[in-house]
Amino acid sequence: MKQNFFAIGFNATNAPTIIRILIQGGLNIKEINCFPNHLLSTKIEMIKLFHILFAATCIGSMFVYSHQFTDAYIMPKWFWVLFVLLWMLVCAAFLILQRKSVVADMAIWGSIIVFSCWLQAVYGILQYIGLFSSHATFRMTGSFDNPAGFAACLCAGLPFGFFLIIHRNKYIRYAEWLAGGVMVLAIFLSHSRSGMVSIIAVCVMYLCGRFIHGRWWRYLLSVSITGLLIIGSYWLKKDSADGRLLIWQCGLEMVKDAPWTGHGTGSFEAKYMDYQADYFKEYGLQSRYAMLADNVKHPFNEYLGVLINFGIVGLALLLGIVWALVYCYKQNPTQEKKIALYALLSIGVFSFFSYPFMYPFTWIVTFLAILMLTVDYWRRIKVNKWGRYIMYTAAMMCFFWGLVRLGERAQSERSWREASKLALCRSYDKALPYYVSMKHQFRDNPYFLYNYAAVLTETKEYEKALDIALECRRYWADYNLELMIGENYQHLNKMKQAKIYYKNASMMCPIRFVPLNFLYDLYEEAGEKKKALEVAKKVMEIPVKVNSLIVNQIRYKMKHVILKSEIQEIH
């Protein structure tokens, strides 16, 4: 099999050195500069270290989690990945400075990715059979907070198993078939419809490419099967699928309001729930989506997210990048580049129905696939002596700056976690100094601002709480935040503003009872008996989605109010 390689550094020739590195480093070396022999072992060790760090990055991006962070399952993974990548940057800088040209067999990198995914799949299956507990309410999540992250990482990594399926050693091929089977089984057991559609679409494309001749026939068959899978997955969890249709419908309304350049980064969280509220103001409980409406934080479609944030211009740029990558493949099609395309295809299909780019492992696979597809162009880059010094200096500056920033953010995250623990124990006076000291670091973080406002509300500092909550509202449209703002306005006797926020919260999630209960109490306190009765009747019209103690108490209260009003009318 003809192999292509990924180059780090630049070129020279020395045939005997090639053999030594092949034996000692386990790498395919195409060209290397002549340099003193006493430096050879150091350079080989740096290359080995580079691959060890890459393995640590992949495994850490899948398994690391820590309850020292407020977000125990995603944020620690990002911290680990960024920390290890900084050390990889140091290794790369050293190799560049020493005029090193290392061209590494991509099968090594693919094997690391497959092994990481296999470990995650085994962990998930052991959760499924009950040997390990899940980290969430779902039966199977691996080391993630939900099945979406688990399935997204397995789908992104599985195509790299094709490196091993075509290996000359039959035992390695058998091991890959076994590992691939375990990963596919784990994806299906997770009940992730996005994962099922993604992995089957890639397998169909791979099999069609091997056994069906004629490009258009391959495309037609692949698209047809993928379409049938999407329809089947819709009926597998119809209510959940309808909920996503509501999100996409409201998301498209956002696109209509800023079609060309979008609303800006972070605009989905900042504005989406207002659009959902507007939808239910128009259609009310008669909409078939009313029972499915929830507090939404993601568009469940990465392409829609790009449209909302950056508009048609942003999506066109993304499609241009995709076209450029396909062009790079067609210029010099190889087996390695085809595998890179399969990996991007898997992530691309998954992105239609979920949010895979929330997880660092997906980014790792994406960047690696892009490097594989563009390797021919990277090889053409020539760097002179001063260029190497500049790159080395820049890399070291980034390294130290990155370490300082990561250290500061890690300390802030731990302090935030400590403040959250105190707040949960109702030690609000002890938690408040933490929030005051961290305000400048998390001034644009809506989750921090929400927690800060909640603590201020509990300590009855309503003016300050309202200021922080309204600041949070700039970054985040949220059902619970609307209730908090309304509550603070109510405590400050600003009833008109409180009504606005309670009503908006009720429209965001029209089958929730709490906003209407607050609104009833507000009218009752203001002596507006007629409006209070209207709210009570509206509460009784709402269908119960989840029967709970709070819902039963509110319904009993409103039923008693209506009954009392009817008795008064009779007399």
C-alpha cells in the first residue's frame, strides 16, 4: 500500500539515519537533515514524546472529568487538551529549531484515535450492563454528561479504523474489526439517533466505494439510504424529533431577521428563547409543539448555528472550506486522504442533528483530518534560519502565556465551584465574597452571572441582584432567568416590569405552571381579582406533562380559587 505522511519540519537526506529512526522511533522518516550523532537520540525521544502527548490529548479529551469545576464533564476536558497541546507546541518548536523533518505514518495517529474510542466504547457498554454507574440520568453516557457527547466522539473516531482494516498484518485487521464492532454496538446502545445515522451513512459510503462502480450510483444509493435512516430515526423518538423541529423553525426565524451576517457570536443563547416565546404568543397551546417546548441552549444543528451567528456569509465560507478540502483530495487521492474525508463526513452528518463541536475530541479529529488532506501543501513551505527562530520564539511565548492563562482560569473555576457548594448549602453570606471577587473574570459568562444574581436574591439584595440579572440577560435568554428578574422586580414593587417577565417566561415554555402561579400572586397582591381569576382558569387549561408535587399544589390552589369565585357568583 502506498503511504502518505504528515510532515513536521523541513528536509534533507541521510539514508542511514532513516533506518535508525525507523527502528528506534517506530516512525517512517522520509528525509532528515545531517546533524551530529549525539543529538540523534534526543531528537528521537522528542518525536516519541510528541506521539505520547498526542495520545494523552486524545484519551484525556474523552475521559477527563472533575467535580472541582462547575461543569464537571466538558470544561475539564478542554483544560486538559489545551494544557497538553501547549507541551506539544514546545516539542514542535524544538524540532523546527533543530531543522528536523519528521514525516510520520498517519496509521500511528489513527491507531491512537481508534484506541481512545475503543476504551470509551467499552466503558459505555460496562455502564449499560450495570458494572459502572452513569454520570447522568441516562443509562449510558461514557465519561460525558449525556449520550450526545459519547456518540459524537465515537462517530468521529471510527473512520480512522480503516487504517487498520487495510493493514498487512491479519491480526491487526481482526483486532480492528473487533474494536469497530464494539464501537458501533456502543453507539446503538446509547440510543443516539444522530450517532446511528452518522455511522451508518459513513459505512454505506465506504462499502459503496468498494463494491459499487459508477460515481453517481454510489452517491444516489448513499443519499437514499441516509434519507431512509433519517425518516426511521424520526419515528424512533417522535416527540424528541418534533421538539427539534420547533427549535429549527424558530431558529430559521432568527436567520430571517439577520440573513447575511447573522446576529453575532453567542446570539443563539442570547436571543433564541425570545423567538420561541414569540412563536407561542402567536399559536399558544393550540400548537402541536406546545407540549414539547423546553428551555433550549443549543440549536441541535451546527449549520443552523453558523447561519444564526454568521449568516449566509459564514455558511458560504464554511462550504468554501469544504470544497477546498475535497479539491485537495482530488489533486492527489490517497487512502489516507479518503479516510480523512470519511471522518469529516461522519462529523458533518452528526452536525445536522446535534452539537458535536462542543467536545474537544471532535475538534482534534477535525484538525487532524484537515492536516491529512492538505499535507501536500504544507510540504512545500520552506522556512529559513530566521523564520525558524521567529517560530520558536512565538511558540515559547504562546506556551508561557497559555500556562499562565490556564492556571488563572483553573483557579477561578475552583473558586466558582466552592461558591456554588456554599450556595447549595444555603451559606449565601459565605458564598457572596467569592462571586464579588470573580466578577471581573466572568463578566461575560451568563452562567456565572445567573448564579451571582441568584445568591444576591437569596440575601435579599434585590437592587444588586436585578442589576446582575439584567446584565446576564444581555448574553442569555432563559426561562429561569426571566422568573428571577420578575421576582426581583416584584420585591422592588415594580409590578409592571414583573408582569412582563413572568408573562414572557410563561410564553417561553407554555406548559410550565410556575410563571402563571407567580403572575397570579402578583395580581392578587395588587388587588386585581379579575385578572387573577383569568390566570387561575388559564392554569387549569394547561395539560400536565410531568405530574409533580409542585404542579399538584398549584392546580389545587387554582381550582380552589375558581370554585370560590363560582360560589360567590351564586350568592
